[in-house]
Amino acid sequence: MRAVARWLIVAVLLALSGPAFAQSGVTETEIVLGCSNSFSGPLAFTGEQATKFGVDLHFKVVNDGGGILGRKVRTIYYDDGYKPQEAVANTKKLVEQDRIFAVIAPQGTPPVVATMEYLEENKVPLLFPFQGSPVTRGRRWVFSGMTLYDRQARMMIDYLVGQRKLTTFGALYQDDEYGKAFLTAFEKDLARHSLKMMVAESVKRGVNDVSAQIAKLQAARPQVTFLVLTPPAGAQALKERQKIGWTDTIMVSSGPLTDERYLALAGDAAEGVEGLSLWPDPLTSDLPGVKAYREAMTRYFPKNEPNRYSLSGYVAAMLFTEGAKRAGKNLTREGLVTALEGLKGWDSGILPPLSIGVDHETQRQGFWVKVEKGHFKQLTDWLKSE
């Protein structure tokens, strides 16, 4: 009996001296994150940039500096081709087979929304997706990755109506959760100004031929035409407008569309286009965080040109790193959520100071830009949606 008692004491002491955690995706030396994203299909470029050249860029810096409290970060990605059903299957594989700690920086409203309930049920953090559907607001395990669409719409309408005194509006939108969320918000915010959407034309996801819709929009003659599309369809809309010589409307891109990739696809047809930008210019900004991002890109991926998509992923990884540090050595999912909720006035050196809180919104601002000579020129300071 004495031998058994001694063995039990040794076992208890060994257990107490070992790690005080048993959390999926976390060991003494490693944290495993991942996501399903678009590495093929209409958002292939943006998905690759946000993850492999954005998230991974920051984690290379972190890992080479010793990791997060001694733990290196490893990422796992699967391609969903912007298809919700593939995103669900990939996410289940990440959680149940790869046993990741959290999902970070997935892309696209339809795929992200499709995976959200599963992740909530399994209490797996969904961190900083590149999408802004308001349905993510206030969920325990979800933290937004960009200014939510209803906030974006409010800023856009308040600026165009309040400051520019424009009164007639149309929209070309993707016929899914992404486009409909924006359309609903636009209509609500126009109503606050006693205005209505004159005309709205939808485009099926994955379809780039928008000639019929552009013709209908032109016939209605709105002063402003919102584009709530993916970069390929958005670029095609600009080319079609140029082709038919429709010059008496201001084309305005939604926040997710306002990026250099969109400009590159559209070429000179993008000249004069306006939009809401959620990120500083990755090529020219003098902000200290953007400079650090460019230096890291030059060091680790010298052939990859900085862009807003990789910058967004870089910020997502920065936020995770800050949250994980604050959560402490005994890293758990609950601890990470609590730590992120406690961020107040956190300065990334890239965005205005962030305060997350219980609504789990990371951004609430954007600024107005216009394409001049192939580049976005900033026209306003940061606009607020409060």
C-alpha cells in the first residue's frame, strides 16, 4: 500500500509540474491556426495575399523573434474556391482532424457565414475574417476583421449626401449575403436622408458579364452607382461603362473592393472611380506600422508587391499576437476571447487606435479615395460611423 501511495504522489506531482493546459492547437512550443480560403476562383489572388503573404508574413517576424511567449505559430490553409459548402468541409477538417486553436482570416461573406454556426457550436474562435456581414456582430466566438458593412454603408451615404450633396443612387451588387447586406444598409441609410435607391441590379456570384445590368443602370441615370462585387466582376463593370461611354455617374466601390487588384484588372477604365478604403496605402503610407509591414515584405517575400489584402492579413496576425500575449502562457480559447475584449486604444501603427469590447468589432472607420493616374488618392481623413 505504501508503494501505491508513493506512486500516486509522484503521479500527482508530475501532473502538476507539466503544462497547465489541454487546449486544441496549443503545445509547449507551438500554436496552430488555420482557415479555409479562396486559393482558386474569383478571389484566388486576394485569398493568397491575405493569408500566405499577410498572416504568414507577420508570423514569420514573430517566430524569428522567439514566438509568442516562447511558442511558434504554424498555419494550415485549405482552398474552398469561394464556395460555402467547401468552406464548411474544410473548416470541419481543420477543427476535427488538424485540431487548430482558432480560425484566422478566412475570406468572403458566403463562405464565412456558412462556417460561423459550426464554429460557434464548437467554441472555436473565428478571428478577423476578410468580410463584413453584420450577422457576425456580438457573437461570443467571432471577431470582425473589417468595418462591418452596415457601418461602411452609413459612412458612404453620409459622406455622399451630407458632404457632396448627391441625391440619386443606383447599385450593382452580388446576389448573395455580401451584396444583399450592403443593399439593405444602403436603403436604410438613404431613408435617414429621406432618399431612396433609384435602381438596383444584381449579379450572380461568379458571373462577370454585367453588360445587361450596366445598360439598365445607365437608363436610370443615377448620380452615383455603387459597386458591391468581387474584383473580376467589378473590373468588368468599369470596362463596360467605358465601352458604352457612360460618364455621367460616379462609380463607387464598397470597402472590400477598394484595392489595387481591382484597379489592375480594370486598367484605365478605373480612372476616376471613388470608394471607401479601410486600409492605408500599403505602398506610400508613412505610418510606422505600414513601414514595418513593407520592410518585412521586402525581407521575406521580396517579389510580392505590398497591397491592401496582405496588409489586412498582417493586421489580423498582429491582433492575434497581441491577444495571445495578453492571455498569458496558459493559452486557452476563453482566455484569448477575454484578452481581445480587453483591448482598448491599442495602437497598431496602421489603423486608428482599436478598442474591441464585447461587440467584437475591430474596426469602425474608413476614408474616401479616388483613382487618379492608376492609384488611390485619399480625399478625406478617417470617417466615423457612430
